[in-house]
Amino acid sequence: MSAENNQNTLPGQAGSGDKTGLGDLAGVVWQRLYPFVLRITLSHDMTEDILQDTLLAMLCGVESLRNPDRFWPWMYRIAYTKIQDAFRRRRLQTAMQSSFLQDRRCADSDDNPLQSEIHEETLQQVAMAVEQLQGQHRDVVRLRCYENLPYNEIASRTRTTPERARIRFHRAKASLRRRLQACCA
């Protein structure tokens, strides 16, 4: 009970400028948010980066927090926003890398311009179809096709069994096939 009371008084102490309270609060926030962020990212490195950004935002804004009772919802919202930002950056980085590789392939090939356009349009349709997949299916396709991971690694990242990862990949491919046949037929 006293630990819970201590967690409730730390935001008020930190907001008043107490450096020791701020350090204690950072430790408590790290311990409390780490499992939450890890469940979403499934990556320890990404989780640590996100928590560092979250703690920095907390340090910059804790003095402006008017109601200390709203501290934990505020922290979870900051963490969730940082998670979304990290996934957005990763998606943009992946898109830029694939665009760069595509440009290199087109520059290196001796195909005619029509073939290049067809190839580019096909890649765009496949990318759009992958984005429209359900969350679990989309994740398995990305891990298997884009990152070339074995099913054991996919299973550990998605917290499932290798057999379940295979089933999801098979179902994702079937869904992709249906989507591509519908848009390209």
C-alpha cells in the first residue's frame, strides 16, 4: 500500500521541481511502461528507444501537469504516441528503402520503359494489398517476405508457435491472392 501511495505522490514531487523525486519517478515510469510498450513493439531495442523518448517528454512536461491524478493516463498516452511515431518512421524508412532498391533495379535493367512501368505498377498493387491485410497477417507477411525470417523467429516475435505462424502466413497469402485477383482481373 505504501508503494502505491509513493507512486501517487511522486508526480506531485517531480512537478514541484524535486530532483530526487524526478529521478525516482523516471524509474517507476520505466518499470511500469516497459511491459506495455514491449507487448506492442515486440522488440527490446525499440521499446528502450521509445521509453527514452517518453521519459524525455515527461521531463519536459511534468511541471506543466495541472492534475497529478491524471499523471498515469498522460504517461500512457505519451508512450502510445511515441509507439505510433516509431512505427510510422519505420514504415517510411522501409518504403524509402524499397523505393531505392526499385530505382536501382530499374536503372540496372535493360528492360524497355513499358516493362518498367508494368513492374512499378505491380509492386504498388502488391504493397497496397499487403497494407489491407488484417494486422496479424500483415505482420507475418512482412516478417517472412520483407525480413526473410524463419518461422521460429516469426513465432517468437509475434508470441505464437511456429505452426501458427505458418498457418497465418498461408492464410495471408491466400487473402493476398484473392485481393490481387480482384483488383487485377
